[in-house]
Amino acid sequence: MNWKVQYIGNKPKLHNPILIEGLPGIGNVGKIALDFILEELKAKKIAEFRGNSIPHSVFINENNLVDLPSIELYYKKLKEKDLLLLAGDVQPNDEASCYEFCDTVLDTMQEFKCNEIITLGGIALRQEPKLPQVFVTGSNKKIVEAYTKGTKANSKIYGKVGPIIGVTGVLLGLAKRRNIPAVSLLAETFGHPFYLGVGGAREILKILKKKLQIDMDIKILDEEIAEMEQELGKTHELLRRYKKKDEVSYIG
């Protein structure tokens, strides 16, 4: 396989772990939500996924030096269930490498005896949603009901969205093949490459906080919106300029 897992130190012993994935995608909804969880919980990095099928580029860091794009695995021990958190700067380059990467992730999850997988993503709309709605789909009805019961999430997703592209979707499908319960939380967002889907990420975080009993202050996210928009160059002026040119394409 192209992908390998490189651990940092010893593997932690986890209790009933759940994996949450949040890689870049539509509106960066999943990435924003997961990065927020990492910061709030002070999660510990335990591994990196290394492979050649990632964008051929480097990032300039705050020290004016270069860093290769990375996909990393973190963990946080909680009272009832521990969390494994899959975060990163990029997704695999193409379809074949995406499948290989997801199989590598699932192999790793089964080593940890992970009993549930949650993927996070966005649903592209032609206009910016004032109150983003979260849709839920998954590998079986039981896990979908678990994440819609007592929340505002909507499981009536068939015919309303297209295919779930990338790791967010493929990880879900391959988990089903392995009989691992898997669910995806998909928040509405504006389908423009310069848009930052903070509102959708906030709605996903509300559901995760309630269902997984995660101790985090989601209000902090509101205070960080301006800073994140400036950092990623996603300005409202640019959105208004190109808004009419956007079309719904895919989700993930």
C-alpha cells in the first residue's frame, strides 16, 4: 500500500474509542469542526499518515519556513468513550489513493478496536444559509437514529444531495463493508471555494457535544470567525462578487 502509519511514541490504550474524521472539503466544515475539538480538548498527537498521493506542495508556516502537508491522528481520553481524531491539511490526490488511505485508516481503527466512526463534511448550496441545517446518513438505520434523536439533525437526505466525495464518503462506505457502525454529519454551507463554513461547523459541534458528552465551549468559535476568515482569505466582498457564478456540485 502507498499509505503507512508512523507513530509518535507508544500506542495509547483506549477504551471503546470512536473515530471522528474532519479533513478539508466543502466550506472546510469538517476541518473547522474537528480542529476546534482538537484545540478545546487539548488532544494529543499519536501518529501521522504518510503517503505520496498528497498535493505536491508545501505550506509556509508562521516562522517563514516550509512544512509538508500532513494528515494526523490524535486522541483524547474521556469518561465513557475515548476519541480518535483524524485531522489534516489535505486529502489524497485521486480516487485510488483515497481508497487506499481509507483502508489504512480502517486497519488502524480496528487495531484500536474502534467501534464507531463519524465523518464530518459540508453540503454545497447556491446561497449562503442563514441557519445551516445538518443532515445525517450512515451505514445503518440504528446509528443514524442515534444522531438524529433529540437533535435538529435531519435524516431525510435521499434526493436532496449528491454523492459524498472524498474521505468523508469513502471512509463511510468502506466501514459499512467491514460492519463498523459509521455515520456522517453534513452541514449546509455556501458552495464557493472562498467560503468558510463556520456556521455549519457550529451546528455539527452542537450535535457532537450533546451526543458524545464532550466538554467544550462552542461560543468561542464565534469569537474566532473573523480571525479565521482573515487567515484563509475568505472575505464577504469576494463572495458577493462571485456568488452568482457558483453551482451546487458535491458534498464532503
